[in-house]
Amino acid sequence: MSGVSARTLTLLGSTGSIGTQAIDVVRAHPDRFVVRALAAGGGDLDLLASQAVELGVEQVAVARDDDGARADLGAALDAAARDAGRTAYRPEVVTGPQAATQVAGNGADVVLNGITGSIGLHPTLAALAAGSTLALANKESLIVGGRLVMDAAAPGQIVPVDSEHSAIAQALRAGTEREVRRLVLTASGGPFRGMTREQLHDVTPEQALAHPTWDMGQVITTNSATLVNKGLEVIEAHLLFGVPFEAIDVVVHPQSVVHSMVEFVDGSTIAQASPPTMHIPIALGLAWPERLDDVAPACDWTQATSWDFLPLDDEAFPAVRLARQVGAAGGTHPAVYNAANEVCVAAFHRRELAFPAIVDVVEQVVSEHAGNSGAATGVDLTVDQVLAADAWARDAAAHRIQSLTRV
């Protein structure tokens, strides 16, 4: 698109699913974006280095804080530069637990937070403080931070990258705020859709990772199977769009073509539909409010097709019901829900916890936290309170899991 200046980008979680797809978008639209910095956990230094060399970024960050982190990343960058014939390439290297936070605050036009988990909170706050537009795929940072994050953001500074919230943001452009009656989040139902709670007891980690539609990492894919991910998205929708929990519905849509809907007061419902791909919401997050050309194929309306919409089974999948309670309680409760779940997911994949027990343990930890004097419920939430609640929940969940495995 001629006449449009290129936006500068910082990509957090560049070697993960969201990050690699974001780089796909950048490759396809080189005149629209200049990537200034990349950050990753450090598990795949060769991929990170090749990305950095290809894009010519100024900064490369890894979360590793061991003695060899800087040397290992430097060696990977040197090798990638030699392979690409760019031996003079020398970016700034940043390492350690605060590496992503440091580059998130570099003042790029857009910071894409594709980190998984609550560790994305500090980078989210750093990007907002620097005045960057935050393209948010790391829903956990918003959920655990709550009002802390929303109060740090200027109007319109956060652009959602989750496909459901991107769909809602697009649909909301069809009316005014006062004309919105309710939001409808769609859920694929995951690999265990239609199963009873009893049937879920014996499902395996391998089965939980066999998502019928999306290709995601271990934590998010498992969260999709338990519907914890959808519970987190209900809280996220409440925070992003200011809609009360009672006006946010969840319906199961196995085809994952309608990504979410907005119902208006006159009875109209506006839905956003596209084949299941994250490239579209990522591209919108980077270019918002503009659309980029030919990001992904559209629906083929010349072919006969049908879409199903089914009610959510709260008995077999209680995670959404629990998330509503947690979201309504606010304060540090969402941080506890998220942290306990991350510990339980890891235990499930170690085969220390049955699949239904993931949400059972989370609910027990949330209930215990609600009775604690340290549970924060007020609007004056602090980062220290959030991090303390996160640490407490991880410890409480681990102890409960240990007690179950000893039985």
C-alpha cells in the first residue's frame, strides 16, 4: 500500500506459534513493517538467530539467565549470519529474566506479546508505559493484571490478537457501545467435545494435544481441551470490552469458522467468519485498524457447508463457570486461577493428575485463596500482590497434587 510508512515492531515469543506466524505476515508485507527486536525463551536459539538475521533486528533477547546464555546466543547469531552471508551483523544481545521486559519498552510502534503464561505481565506493562500499541496474544498478562493493566493503557492502546477477541473487536465496529446487548464467544469444544466427565477420567496427554482445528503449544492446547482457555477468554472479554459477565455467552462451534459474535439491542447479530487461521488476527493486531491484503484465503461461499452451534456442557467442562466466578471476584483471584492451572497442566502431562482433576484442583486452590486474608479484591491492585498470589497458587496447587499422588 503506497504512501503508508512502515510500522516498527517488537515481537515477544518470536519462536513460538504466534511469533512465527507474525513473521509470516511480516515477510508477506515487507513494505509495511520493520522489526526492531525479537524476544524468546531461549529453547530454540538456532531459530531465533535465523529470524534475527533474516529480519536484521537491532535487539535479540532470551529469558535464559545461565552463564552460557549470552555466549550460546552469540554463537548461534554468528552461525546464522555466516550462512546468510551477513558476517558483519551484530545486534544488541539481552539475556535474563527481564530481557523481554527490556525490549518490550524500546518504544516500537507495535509490541506483539506472544509469550505464554503470566510471565508476560511485566513486558505488557513495559510496552504500555513506552506508549507502544500492544498487540496482545498473551491473554494471561491481562487476566492476572486485571485493572492494573487496563488502567495503564490509553484508550485503544491494546489490540487483541486472540481470534475470538479480534472477531469481537471487528464486529463492534458495526454499532455504538450503548447498542451492544451481549458478546458471544465461540469454542471449538476441543478434542473431547461430547464426552462425559466419567469418560474424561482416562484421556491421555497425547489425546489432549490432538486438537481438531488449531496448532498451538502444550499449555494452550491443553487449556483448550479443558476449556480453561475459554474461561480465560471470558475474563479477557470482560476487561477489554467493558461488558458484564452476565452478558458474555459461550457456545460450542466445532467448525471454528465463526470466531465470535456481537448481539445488538435491535436483535441483529454480527459475526466474523474466516477459515481457522491465526494469520488474520495477528495481521490485524499489527496493522490495526487497517487490513492487509491477502493475509489468508477467505471462506469459499460457492461450496455447500453447514455450521453447528451447541450449548456448553458445564458439568463435564466446569472451567468456564469457575472463570466467571473468579472474574467477578477480581483482584488476585484470576492470577490464582491461571497459576494453579499452569501447575496442574504440567502435572497432567507428567501423568501425575487425571484430566478432570486439572480443573478440580484449580477450583480447590481458588476456594482456599478466597478465604485467605491476603486475597486482594480492591481496585488498587499492585504488581507485587499479583506476583505473590501467583507464587502462592503454584505452591498450593503443587501441594494438593502431591497429596493426590500419595493416595
